[in-house]
Amino acid sequence: MTTVIIARLAAIFAVIAIGYGFGRTRLLRGEQPLEALTAVAFYILTPALLFRLTATIDLGDLPWVVILVYFGPTVGLLFVVYLWQRYRRTPEDPVAGPGIRAISVTFSNSVQLGIPVVVGIFGDEGLAVHVAIVSVHALTLLTILTVLVELDLARADTTRGGSVLSTAFTTAKRTVLHPVVLPVIVGLVWNVTNLRIPDPVDDVLQTLGQGVVPVCLVLIGLSLAHYGVTGVGWPALWLGAAKLVLMPALVLGVAYAAGVRGIALEVTVLFAALPIGSNALLFAQRYKALEAETTAAIVASTLAFVVTGPAWILATHALS
């Protein structure tokens, strides 16, 4: 079990290290490469992935009990962290900061780390549960985050003299015309029409979607080289601890109380116990808020998963 996790983590850190190495050279030094790669991931690759996912998902076959026991506590934790950070926010802090920290605590590295770990430990039966959660993971959490951050930005505009009506309109426009929310909406509309994506178009979307993982991992390395970790140690530690300890504990409690057992319980808790996903960094860079802190939290939580991942698997297996 631990060998499977270490092997996959080694591959992930190798790609991050490549990004870090290039970030220290003259070829990719500075803010411009980060902005360019972030734009590619956020405006091209991620929309293609989300549209294809929502357009092709079979909503009727999803294990809704598992999904509810996962996203109930996860969304609850997201709002608790968001509201806590809004309460603590000072005028000098970035407006998008509460949302970025909330997504860091709740968004799992479910694809580049989660899928190979689940396959290696639980096989196809576990993968079926994992993929069901993955299918609504990004569209649920990223959509909620987008609404929260855009509301905060619109409120900030209001304090500078904008009207309430203007705030509502700006929030709605920014939320719908967003590279995460818009492809989800269009994909769901396509889904309910029962239309099939033409094969050539599907090939293009699949190819673009497959680029999200390597680009995001390289971005983490570039960000680490550019921002460093000075001054962000404590936020990175508490964000990582909340993601690796608090979140899986909440999901385990809710899932166990709901009667989920066996592989379904183990995979659901493991999903919650995965380290912070790279989409948190995409949003931090999109809104130019807490980039160094988010990068450090992703790296720290990924390293710590070598210990916490097997511990959660063993604990959940004992309860199953």
C-alpha cells in the first residue's frame, strides 16, 4: 500500500521538480511564464475537461448516497473556512483570500494522485466509487468557489461606490461567464438533450483535458521557484493539516453514520484524505491572491500524504 503511494508521489514530484528547475533558469523566469501557463490551463484545458465530463456523465447511474455523504461535510467545511477567513480578513488582505483558502482545505488531488492510488490498492471496484465522486468533484466545488469569490469582488466594488443592482449584475455575469462555470452549464445542457458529442470534437476535448494534469504540476514547480516559501510556513501547515486530517475525519463520521461500509467507505474517506489539488493554485493565480501560500500548502500536504494516506486507509479498513 505505502509502496503504491510513494511510487505515484515520486512521479508527481519529478514533474514538479522539472517545473521548478526551469523556473530557476532564464528561460522561464519571472511572472510572464506563470501567467501564460495559467491562462492556458484556466481558459483552454480546464474548460475542455469540464465540458466533456458534464456532457457525457450518466447522472442516473451515480451512487448518490456516496456522493451525498462526501459532499455534505466537504461543502460544509468549505463554507466554515470561508466564513472564518472572511471574519478574520483585514483591509490589507486580498479580497479573494477567504475563497482560496476554503478551496485549499477541501479540493483533493483526485486525478493525478487519487486514481493511480485507488487502482493500485482497491482495483476496479474501488475505481468505480472514486470516479463517481470525481465526476462531480470539480464542477461542485469550483462552481461554489467561483460564486463566493465573485461575490466578494462585487462587494468590494460596491464599497468603492457601486450600486446594489450593479453588484448583483456584475456577480451574475462574472459567475456565469467564467471559464469554470460556463463549460459546466453548457455541458449539463448538452447532457440533458441526450446528444452525442461528435467523435472528432470528442477527440479534441479529450486531448485538451489530458493536458490539465501535467501543465498544473509544472505550474506548481514554476510557482515554487518564483514565490518561494518564505513567510508562508504557518498558513501552509494549517491548510495542509485541515485537508489531511480534519476533512477525512468529517467525511468518515458522516459516511459511517449513514451506513456506508466496505470498499465504498474506504475509497470515499481516501478521496477526502488526498492532498490539496492543483486547481487551488489555478484559482490563486487567476485572482492573484495567496499564490506562494497555496503552492507551499500543496507541496507540504503532498509530502505529508506519505504518512497520513496509509493511516487513513488502515483506520477505515478496521471500521469496515
